[in-house]
Amino acid sequence: MMKKLLLTTLAIIATITMVAQTADPFLTSIVNGVPWTDDHGKPVNAHGACIVEENGKYYLFGEWKSDTTNAFPGFACYSSTDLVNWKFERVALPLQKDGLLGPNRVGERPKVMRCPKTGEYIMLAHTDDMRYKDPQVGLAVAKEITGPYTFIGPLLYKGKPIKRWDMGTFQDHDGTGYLLMHHGDIYRLSKDYRKAVKKVADGIKEGGESPAMLHKDGTYYLFGSNLTSWERNDNFYHTAPGIEGPWTKQGIFCPEGTLTYNSQSTFILPLHRGDSIVYMYMGDRWSYPHQASSATYVWMPMQVNGGKVNIPEYWPVWNPVTMQPVRDLGGTVIPVNFKTATKGAKLELPFEGTRIAVIGHTFNNGGYGRISIIDSQGGTVHTNLIDFYSKVDDHGLRYVSPLLPRGRYTLVVECAGEHPHWSNKRGDYFGSREDWVTVEEVRVY
Ligand code: DGJ
């Protein structure tokens, strides 16, 4: 009798443990549009990014943004074995004493490739002045993938800098390196990747900003965005039978009006899954001026077939091993009705568990909200500024806490009384005009 009871009890405990483990989808998922937390408890801060896969690891390089200014503070490198958990490696290229990436300069879109001929790691990036009137492509090199990278100067073509802004890179199957420039210029790099040697495509018609490329089954696909500063728009793509062209505009690859699921292209990562390659779109959801804390990532597998590309639906949470969306977030659902634009107004919600997720609404008059997790001693165990603005309405995940030791905590959501807004070179106003923070539900794990 006792034995049977014990076995039943063990079975129940095992079931509860299993439920508790399988109920947290965030352990193994890429979560779009929420800040990610690195191994130091800080937001993963690598925007306008690229990923290099090497020896079973993914190395993420991107803009190590600040929350206060657009001036270049460095380019960051993180590593991961699963694309979900990110370790901060270092500021791979720090602020320079002077020159193209010295004080009060812009540094954007770092792209790293390993040169097959020399074994050297080459970093190319957009450098500029603070008004975006001095665009050039900067070149930095390193012996180790994580750096530190040594800044060399401008990448040269026919002995001169390339005076264009948004850029990307592409490494073809045969190891040839290319530089992709906004407005549709493509340059082939020298064998050592340290200079541009041939302009293989010149002003592809309607070529946009934030260029990225993939090559599948003899077709080249070039992705880019319209020119809307930090705002999102419906990104589009071109195809060609060879990198030199002829390039044909195909149109958008996400449903019209979703503004590329509120993101801007930056890189396409080929992921080897079984015998096939799945191409992962990587995009930025910018948040000016608090980019370091509140700009987020949108990464999704693309359908690429016979010259067409499609991301038919938005997957806020998905598993990069199975390549499947997580349709049920699980957890214990707590409905909430918190909608305020009053600075300092707070939602306080005690909970017990190992994680909490916040679901809310974003729209064109959304602002910033600060979300914090307070432990039973009153200490802040995690805090992040969250952007509740989006030009097109969206309902979904806004925050996912890091995994916490099981315990009692209080979730605090506070209206920050400010909103993302900025102007472009012409002085046009972009972003929100009000400070609304809207939370509709939380889920406890
Ligand atoms: C759009 C570009 O794609 C971004 O990298 C950045 O330069 C912004 N413009 C600045 O407004």
C-alpha cells in the first residue's frame, strides 16, 4: 500500500516537474520583438547585425547602441550554440581615438566574414558623421573571430573610399566576398577581402537601404528596405541569375502593411538543418533614442523557392531546431487591464514562479514603459525599458523575463512618460507623440 502511494506520489511529482519544464517555451525559442537578456543580465545589444557560424557556434556582431546618443560607442560580439542563449564576448571594435570611428561619429551595420584565402576576419561597416553627410565603408581586421578588431581605415575602390551609406556583405559558395551598398551597387572584394576590386552591379533600379543577400539554386536574392530612417516599412527583394544581374524587382516578402512584421532587414543566415539549408531573415525593430535597451530583433525562417521568397505569417516565438512556431505560450494566464499615459503610473503584480511574460498592445501613440522584477527583499532582479510604439497596431509579447530562481516576485510596469521619436535628414517628424503603455495579460511560469 505504502509502496503504491509512494510510486503514485513520485509519478505526480514527475508529471508536475515535466509540465513545469515543458510549459516554459522560452528556454528553447527565439522570441521576436522583446529585448533579449545576455549572460550578464544585460540586453543583447547588437543591432544592424550579422552572424558568422564557426565550429558549432554562432557569433553575432552588431551595433553596440547607446540609450542617449547616436554616436558610435563600439561594435559588439556575442556567441551562442543555439541562437537562443547569448554570451557577451566583448566590444569587438571599440570607439577609436580619432578618425572614421572616433568620437562623435556614426558606426553602423558591422558585417564580419572570414577570408578563406588569408584566414583573417574582416569587418566592414558604415561610418559617417553625425548628420550622415560623410558616408564611407570602414575596414577592420582580426586574427580571432571575437577580436579585438584593428581599425584600418576606409575600404578602397580604385584607391578611393566608397561614398555611400547603408551596406551589407555576402560570401558566395565559392568563398568570393561581396560588398552590398544601398541603392543597388555591388562590389566584388579582392582575394584578401581588404579592398573592392570590381563594381559588379551598378545602381540596381529601386535598390534600397539595409541590403542583405542569399544565393540558392543558381538564383541570387537581394533584400532591402525603403528609406524611412528608423521607421519600419514593407521591405522588398530583387532576384538575378548571377550576381552581376540582370536584377528584377520581385516585390515584398511579408504581407503588405505589416511593415516586414515591424522590422528592417539586416542579414540572411543560412542554417543547416538535416540535408537542407533554411534561410533565416534577420531584421531590426529600431527604437530611437533608447536603442540599447529597447530596439529588438525579428528573426524568422524564410520560404525560398524558385525565385520567390515569402514569410507568410509572423512567428513571435519559434524553435530554431524544429523550425516550428510555438503556438501556445503556456504558463498561467493572468488578464490585466493596464492602460496609461501618465508618467509614474504603475502596475504591480505579485507572482510566484521562475519566469514572467508580459503581453501588450503597441500603436502609433505608444511610449516607453519600464518593466522590473522585484524580489521578496525588495531588490531589483531585472529591469528593462520597453517600447510600446509601433506605426501599425500590434498585440503580443512585449517582455519576457530571464529565467529566475523559483520564488516570489513582483512585476512592476511603470509608464516612463516619454516616447520614441526622431527626425530624418530633412527634418520630417517620425515616431510617437504620446506616452501610452498598454498591458493586457501576463503569463507566469
Ligand atoms: C536607415 C538605415 O537603414 C539605418 O541603418 C540608419 O542609418 C537610419 N537610417 C538612420 O536614420
